[in-house]
Amino acid sequence: MNKVTIGDVAKRAGVSKSTVSQYLNERFDYMGEETRSRIKKAISELNYQPNVVARSLKKKNTSTIGVIVANILHNFSTQVIRAIEDVCSDEGVSTIVCNADDDPQKEKKYIETLLAKQVDGLIVFPTSGNSEIYQRLIDANFPIVFMDRLVDGLTMDTVLLDNEKASRLAIDHLVEGGYERIAIITSSLIENVTPRIERIQGYRKALEVHSLPVREEYIRGMEIQELQQGLDELFSLEEPPQAIITGNDLTLMEFLKFVTENELQIGRDVGLVTIDEVSFAPIHSPTLTTVAQPTFEMGTKAANLLLNKVKKHKESEPDVYRFNPVLIVRKSVRKGGASYD
């Protein structure tokens, strides 16, 4: 069956294509009721579906934005996306979410796809592999906001956590609990992903503030599938860590798997603080101390920044918006330190 066109509707209604276009765009100022009725009837009889993208080229907007997330498996990502979607929905704007899997090629494909769909703007959790494309968008004044990550050489409105402070809160709490040998594990550092790098920087600085040695063997940035081996090596050291900071929710899951398989008890044998609040933290045994990100506030900020750009409100210089982490104390840190040696 051939696709019904605007020309078919015009022919059936006995009007010009421009008149049908005016009807579709609700410009009725000079259109009689009888003409409107004929066009409405023709659309119904032919089951005509307007081409939304083609109409957007005329209207200069699609009331749609794109969100390209680095890894949708992260709890942080899903909560931020929910906040973005809530804000956009209230403004009558639809959201298309794409998962790049931390793959620059996949990210590039999604950028091109979303631009082809004429989205009004982008919120991106960027990889470091598409700087040239982003610079072209910046030069063209295309509305774009970065979330969670900085990209070297690009000046962009960016929303992210004060990651160094997150590590500092974790170290301060563990030291207060009596721990001295503290390790940090996180996802791979190869791509210099901002939160991972900054959290390790904060870890180093916080240890120095407490006059504790920075032991390189206690710092593990690895692919998720390699973390079990890394933890085996870490706890086979002559002086294994007494406490662990997990840098995100995915590394937390690997650590919980490790302690279960090795019959270690969190709080008794090893202390734990994890960066990122997880839904099961208050019901885990023992309950887990976390450093929470204000995910909904961060998502709301990113959405509002982008919508203001789309609406062409007063432009300001691009800025980096840092949000404060919050320590949620539970029972995975034992006062007096761990018994594991």
C-alpha cells in the first residue's frame, strides 16, 4: 500500500497542499469552517499520518530532546533520567533515551540519529571520543548540556557531583571509625572518566590530610569483569585493607559478591562505604553506609539548563555546576575498626 501524502489529502478535500499544511499547523485565521471540515474528513478517510519530522522543519522545533547516557545500568543514571523526563514532561517536551555503553562509536551513532530526528537539544553523559562533533555543535549554538563528566578542551554547561568531597566524606568517616588501611575500587580508569578520576584524587588528598600513607596497591580501577581477580589480589596482600570504598554501584555489587564467596562479614571483618545510594542499602545486613548523590536535583538542573537554551532565554557563559554529596551513616563501618588482618 502506498503511503498517503499531503497531496492526496489536498486532492480529496479539493484544496491546495498549503491549505492542508495550514490546517495541520492549526493556522485557521483565514480558513472557513466548511474547508476545515472537508480537510478533517479527507484525513480521516485516507487515514493520513502527518510526518512529524517534516513538520518540525517548518516549525523549527520538535518538542523533543535526546539523552545519551554512558551506562544505563548505573542507579545514578536511571534516577537522573527520571528527573529529566519529569521536568520535560511538565513542559510538554518528549525525551528519547539512548544507552552508549561507554562506547564512543555507539555514542557517535546516537548523536547522528538524534540530530536526524531533529531533536531540539541534547543532554549527554559524554565519552571522551567525540570531542570534534561536540565542538561543531557548540559552534553552531546547538543546545547541549553535559551530565556527570567533563571533556578536555570543551567549554560546556556541565552538571556533576563534587566527587573529591564524596571520597573525603568516606575517608573521614572510616578514619573516625578507627580504620587506617583503606582501599578504593572503581571501574576502569583507561578512558579518564571524570567521576572515577576525581574520586581517586579525593581519596589521595583525604588520606594525606589524615597523615595516612597512600598505598598504590590499595587503588584498583578495573573493568567490572576483572574486579573479582583484583579483590583476590587485594586481600591476599601481606597487609590487606581493613576497609573498602566502592566507587559506584556496579563495583559495590562486585564487592558484595566477593565478601559472600569468601565468608567475610562487612562491619566485622571489613568496613565499607560506597559512593552512590542504592535501594537495598537500608535493608542489607548490615545496612550500608553510602555517600549519596542528589540525583533528582542534578537531573532537574540539567533539564532546566537545556530547556532554557532551547527557548533561547538569556544566554550566559557556560559553567560547571557541582552538587554536594551527603554521607548516610548506617552499620557497615564498625567503631574501633575491623578485626580482619
